Amino acid sequence: MDSRRKPVATFHVGAFRRRIAWVFGLQFLAVAIICVMGIYDVAPVAAVIAVIVITTTLAWSATRRGWLPVRALARIINRWDGQQSDPDASQLSRLSLDTDADVAALASGLHGFATRIAGYNQRERNFTRDASHELRSPLTVIKMSADMLSDEDGLSDFGCRSVRRIKRATREMEALVEALLILARESDTGLDSERFVVNDVLRHELESARELLVGRPIELELEESARFALQGSSRVFSVLCWQLIRNACQQTEQGRVVISVLPGEVSVSNHSDPLMVADGSRATREHGADRHGFELAIAQRISDRFKWPLELQTRPGHENIAHIRFPHPLPVEV
């Protein structure tokens, strides 16, 4: 056995309850004796009242002393913000030997919880730092290579379309990585917070999305019945909208995908070709409302983080609508 092992502190089980029982028992006995003495005129009324007040004060002081470890533990928890790298700095494991075993068990459990939270915060920082570097570096290389390839002379039309798709996929991956890193950071509510116009971001997203729909009988339409701005990360908002647009396109074999900007709300809906819906083809039947896809999972997490409620609806004719409500829209012009 290791003789250098630290001795385990032994706390008394039920010490607080026994102390309180002794205090109130002695108080009851003293009050009973002095009351009997007062009844038989052995002691004057003033002395009886004085003894009762002194006994009650001593009982309150003894009870308060027994409650001090609980009060100290409450102060430590009130100051703890969950961001400390060293759980021992919170002094949760430093208790006197006369502390009640129940209070010691509570402090030990909180110390273990604080240790796990500190380890989680450290792993979070390591992951976000490493992922930010290791994922963005190859994306930068791909983007630069695609730009150099697009400048080559004699590139065929198919090669040009492929280069554009690579560029679009690279930009999409960059935005997605940034959104995932924001979601991975528990303390972050936004990255590069800015004031941006929703309509402008959507218009840019539609221009990029049309490049991926070349050759597919799907039209993207933007209906702007309102204009408003938001305070936050425009790239995260673009990722949120792109995930909904991508999901709508996957659910539509042929038809239209309409993005509508309403006062304080954005909706994305797919409208399949009536001929294909009436035909009941296998492709149309397979593209029902997918509420568990990767696109909607990312969109739901972003909406939860930024408090942008996301609502999914399914209507007859294979029409699926996603509504995003923004509780605090801003005017376009300051």
C-alpha cells in the first residue's frame, strides 16, 4: 500500500441534527424550570422573562453556528460561474472535521461536478481551437486552387461549371464550419456581431444556390413583402437559411422553392409541379417532409441558440413550409 496516501477525513453523520436536538431540548428544559419557578413565586416575573430571552438567544446562536457550513457552501456556489479552470480554487473540498456528513457529501458532489465542468470547458476550448485551424486551412487551399484553375485558358464549359460548384461548396463549408464552431462554444451567442439586412443576405444566398441547381427543373423565387434588419452574425443567418433552402430543394423533384420575407419572419416553401404530384411518381413520394435530416438539425440548433423560433408545416400537395420568426427585428435604416 502507498503510505503517502492522504488520510480520508471522517465526518459525523447526523451531527447537525443531534446538535439541534440538544439545543432545543436544553432550551425546553430551562424554560420549563423557570416557568415552574415563576408559577410558585420562587422567581419574580422579570427574572422569568429575562431567563427565557437569554435561553432563546443562546439557542438561536447555537443553531446559527450549526448552519454556518451550509451558508458558506451557498456563498461559494453563488460566486461560482462555471468558468474556473481549477475547481480547487472554489474551496468546495476544504471543510472542517466538525462539518455534518450531509453537508460534506453535498460539497463533495458539487466539487466533482465542478471538476467535470472544468474538464468539459477545457475540451471545448481545445476542440474549437484545433477545429478552427485544421478545418479552415484545407478550405483555404481548396479555394485558392479553384481560383487558379478558373484562370486557366481553354477550360471547357463542364470544367467551368465544376469549378463554380467547387467554389460554392467551399463557401458553404466555410459558413457551416463557422456555424458549428459557434454552436460548439457554450458561452458564445454570436460571432462577429453586426447589423445586417435580411433581404440582402437572402438575395446573395439565392444567387449562390442557383449555381447548384443548374440542370435541375427547380426555380428559386424571392418574395419581399417586407424589409427588416437583425443584430447578430450574418453568416450564421445565411447558413440557417441555406439549410432550409437546401432541404426544400431536396424535397422537390420539379417545381419552385419560394423564400418569402414577411414582417419579422422568413418562410421557405417548396411547390412541386402539379403534374408530378398527380402522377404520383416514386421520386415525388420519396421527397416527403423530412424533419430529421442533417439540414434541419443544424437549422434547429441555430434557431434554438439565437432564439429564432423555427416552425415546420406540411400541406397537401407535398408542400412543406418552414417559418423562422425573429422576435426583435430592426428597421433597415438606422
